[in-house]
Amino acid sequence: MKRIVSFISVFFLFVTGFCFAADPAEGFWLSVDDKSGKVTASWEIYTSGDTLYGKIISVAGYPQDVKAVKCKDSYRGFPLPGKVSEMTVAGTPWIFGLSRDKPGVWSGGQIIDPDSGSIYKCRVTYHPKTDALEMRGEIGLGIGRSQFWRKSSREEASALR
């Protein structure tokens, strides 16, 4: 009887671990310019509740306290209070409001380009074969572009300058 109870307990813990495992899109990523191939920023992609967010950890080639002055003061659904135009580029969640379609695929949210202040519909897709994250911004009707981000560690993402 003790063996059965032990087996059931271990099985339950094993199954529960899979249920609460992080989505493959979560983690640290390096955004790469699709024309030059150079790393532009490091990101942390994370969930809060059932919603996916992404914040810039550090920006390549800029002071880390640079403000997003080209942004509007507010955007519908933006997850932080205050004027967006006064927020720093690093540390701000520029990706927000995405819902999970299936593991590794998120859509229905927004991404703001802090360099221009432009806002786009956003879709995130993890590609396991290449261990890459496809970040797609669209203006509507499927018109947009994708960037493919490289997997990173917390240390590498934090060290980017």
C-alpha cells in the first residue's frame, strides 16, 4: 500500500511539474537586426498570469538610462502607469497583452518600437529546431515583418552594452 501511495505521489509531482513548466518563449533573448545581423538589445520575455510580456534588459550602443522620448505619453493597454515618453528604454515592457495560442505561440498583443514610438500588433513564435524566437510586428491584414531572436542567458543579456 505504501508503494502505491508513493508511486501516486511521485506521479502527481511529475505531472504537476509539466503543467507549470515555463513556456518555451519565456526567458532571455537577443534581438538581432535582420539587415546587419548585429545584436540591438537584450530582452526578458515573461508571463504574468496568462499574459506574455517582454521588457528590454539592455540596449547595445546606448546609455542604459536613455528615455523613450519619441513615444506618446500613453498607449491603450500599456501595462505601466505614467507617461511612456518619460520611461527608460531599458526596463520597460514594450511587448504586452499577448495570449497563448499553444505552447510557444502567443498573439493578440502589442509591441511598441521605443525608437519611433510606433505600435504594432504582435505575435511571438518559438521555433525549437533553431532555438529562435520569431517576433512579428504587423500593421494589419498580415502586413508586417519578423525578426528572429537568439536565445540568451541572464548573464549575457545583462552584460550587453
